[in-house]
Amino acid sequence: MARIFDVIEYPNEMADEIVHRFPETGSGDFRLGSQVIVREAQTAVFFRDGNALDKFGPGRHTIATANIPLITQKLQDIFTSGKTVFTAEVYYVSMKEFANRKWGTPQPIIVRNPGMGLGVALLQGFGTYSFQVSDPQQFVTQIVGTQGFYRTGDIEERLRTMLLSKLQDALGETAIKHSVPEMIGLTEELGAAVRAKAQDDFAAIGLMLKSFYIGNLKPSEKSAQELRDMGMLDMATYTQLQAADAMRDAAQNPSGGAGLTAGIGAGMGIGNLMQQATSGAMQQQGQPAASGAAAVMPDVMTPTEAASFLKVSEEDVIAAITSGELKAKKIGNAYRISKAALEEFLKG
């Protein structure tokens, strides 16, 4: 026969435990007259054969027919020393708020950004949230099962996935009325929207989302190559952003090319570079520039763009780079040529 417990309690403060089963394995034998001790911020739920029988709030309780009618109605009687014994499991559930849980975006969230840049933006953010058990019986039945204990780490990945899904919805809806720079300033409103959207999903598993805070929301720092790998860029836009990346890298590494560094030092921003690269691409495709205007040489060029200004083939430009006559910076498998290097080459 299993051990008969006259005192049932779990005195642990349950710092990161949401649920603790008593006993941790198997079932326990309890009897009428046994004492059930439940501490502050705990609820004790009796289960038998997978069914919830009764639950107790904080305090000291004596198992008796008067205060646990569901147990006494459903127990199978075994008589030991004239006292009724029944088999069950007790799940101690922490009812406190689990605060300062961390969330973050492992991958950028794509939002529409009409009229600015590429027309879309990638946002990354991080912050905190807190949750609390609202229905102990439902949480144990649907999530915990027969486990001996259940910690916050066992469910945090699921909760973060739910929250990021709602954040993506909230950003998409907000982007209809606000630009990305405006959205970055609406962290309170976005946090409230996520809380409202997530409540039903949390309630479905016996939890309540108490808070959701956005600590920081900012554009992603993904490179042109990473954006292309995500399927975000066509080849023309990719080429433009590669040139922008080259300028940024050159600014951080002065030895990487005086022409590129000088271009940035003169105040050449990425936005202007993209505009010039787009203008050059349009002219290569046979689209006329503004009436009477001469083609403007960008500060950074691909071999194709340099060939267009030199009125030669791209192969001729590659040959000049290979021979060392024309200075260029190799980024991956591609070459980038500064305006200064091309002008120096033309001087002979």
C-alpha cells in the first residue's frame, strides 16, 4: 500500500515553478482528517484519474465531507483503522505574477512603409512581459499533465511565440495609418494592442497576460546580402544597397579606399547614393535623364556603371582592374569602384 499522508503541503516559495505535483511521482493516499496546507499565492488542486475533484486556496484545511464534497462523492473507499482513505494527486499552483520575462525579435518583422525607401521596413524590438495563472485547473489539465513540476522555462518559448505573432499583427495594422518613424514613437499604444490581442490565447490555457512592454523598437541593421537572402530585394535594389554597404564599410576602415572615405567625408549619404545609383541604372536601360542634364558620376560604381561612363565594355573594366591599372575594392565576388579611382585612371 502507498504511504498515507496526514499532512499535505509544499513550502517552497516557487520562485520559477508554476506547478508542483504532490507527490512528484505516482499517487498519494490521503484520508479524511488529513491536513492540507496552502500558502499565500498558492492554490492546491486535487486530481484523481485525470479529473479535477476540488481545490483549496491559502490556509490550513482539514479533509472532511463538509468541505470537499466532490472528493467524498467520487472517492473509492478503503478502510484503514476505521478511516476512509482515497488515492489522489495534489497540484500546487503558484498564483503570483511572474514578472520581468524577456521577449525579443529573433528575426526582423516586415512592415509596409509606403513612400519611404524600399516601401517596406524591417523592425526589431525587445522588452518585458508578465503573466499569471488565472485558472489553475485548466492550466494543469491542458499544459502540465502528469509532470512532477512545471517551470517558467517550460512555457516561455510558447508564450514568446504567441506575443510576437500579436506584435506582428499590431505593427501591420498600425502601419496602415502611420509611417515607420511614427510607429517607433507609439510603443505604449502598440504594447496595449498586443495585450488586448493576446488575452484570449492566454486565457485558453488558463493564463492571464498581466503586462507587455516594448523597451525598444528600431529599424533592423540587416545588411543588403541578408535582406536579399530573405527574398526582400530584387537585383537592382540589391546592387544599390551593396554600394551603400561599401561606403559604410569604407568609412569604418580608412585603409579600405581613400576615394570611398572621401565620398562619405564630403557628406554623401546612403539615400543620395541610392538615388544616384537608380539614376545610373535608368540611363543604362535607355531611359532619358532630365532634359538637358548630363549624367552624374556616382561616388561608388559597379564595373557596369564605370563601363557606361568610359564608353567601353564591362570586360574592359574588369581587365583594367585585374591588371592593377584601375583601383577597385572587391566585396565578396563583386568589385566596387570609387569616383576618385576612376578619375585617377582617366588621368593616365
